[in-house]
Amino acid sequence: MVQQVKTISQRLLILPSIVADTDDTFFLERSLYTRGFSCVAGLDEAGRGPLAGPVVAACVILPPCCNSSLFLDSKILSHARRCSLVQVLADIGALTGVGIVSTTTIDRINILQASLLAMKRAVANLPTFAPSPDVLLIDGTFKIPMDTPQLTLVRGESKSASIAAASILAKVTRDAMMTELDQQFPVYNFCRNKGYPTVEHRQAIARYGPTACHRQTFKGVKEFVR
């Protein structure tokens, strides 16, 4: 068993340097499959920086035969394009899971731990009929609290189509949630700023005070908590 774990770790260690030298954003996944892994999942989150709303993570397992070049970093895509790609994920039979962590939990455990928890929940929320991932590709530098082998990638959305697809799904899901919150709290214009610290949003907090959906421990909010 120890030797098997060591072999898996060795197979993972050589891959970041390989993928960094290619423009093929499914090369990493393909390399993992050829090295014996059977189910490769990408993970990313949306909503670490806002002053309001949850942090949302997504887990995506792309079919090996799909047109992976469609999936790019969500930050460089329009809202309409992101929404269309979420539909593409459904059309091609990609396996997806979403994890959500509330503002209350963010304030209790901090945003980094909340982001990792959201990713863990996203994996847990994959379809019950789906095979469990045997390797996770994670955007960033931090691994999530799971025993599954993991590979972290800085700017992972530009290196892995699976991570890019996860970033798109997480962003679209969170944006929809913030649009719903805008109906409850229209003076903060969540529909437009999605909870991020724009000048308009900061001014609204100063004028009206924070709501229950604001992150009470964040600078820009905590100063106005009564």
C-alpha cells in the first residue's frame, strides 16, 4: 500500500512541469488518464473577494472525448458565454457538483477554509451514480481536506479545461444567487456588483448598514456592524 501511494505521488509530481509547456488545456487530464487514473475532476471556486454572499465551488469531470478547448477561464468570458457553456456541460454529459458555503460559515472559519470546504462539498455533490474521482485538479495552492490524490495549479483555469469548466459553473451559479439576493436587498445592487467591493456597494453599506448576507468580519463591512 505504501509503495502504491508513493507511485501515485510520483506520477502527480512530474505533471505540472509538463502541462506548463503546452497550449493544450486538456493535456494534463489526458496525461493522467494515460498514467492509469480513471476519473479526473477539476475544481474551482467563485466569490472569495466579495463583501456579501456565499462562496461557491464547482467540481467538473469532462468526458475525455469532448471539445475541451471551449472551456476557458470564466473571468475572460462574457456572462452570456458562461451561461451557454454551462448548458454545453449538460449537453455533453459532463459530471458536475456544486458546493456552497454561507456567509455565516465564512465569518466563523475564514474565507480560505470556507473556499476549501465549498470545494469538498462540490466533490461530495457529484451525481450518486458517478464514479468517485481518483485525482483532483485544484486551482490555487491549497489542497482540500480529502484523501483523494490532488494536484494544485496556480492559474489553473488557463492550464486545465476541467478547472476552467469548474470556474464557469461556479461563477454562473453564484451570479444567479446574487441576482436573487438583489430582489431582497435592491439598494446594494447585487445584480450588478455581485457583492464585490465596488464604490457603489461600499457607499450603500455605509449608508444603510450591512445585511445578514454581508460578511461581518470583512473590512468594509465590520466597521458598520451595529
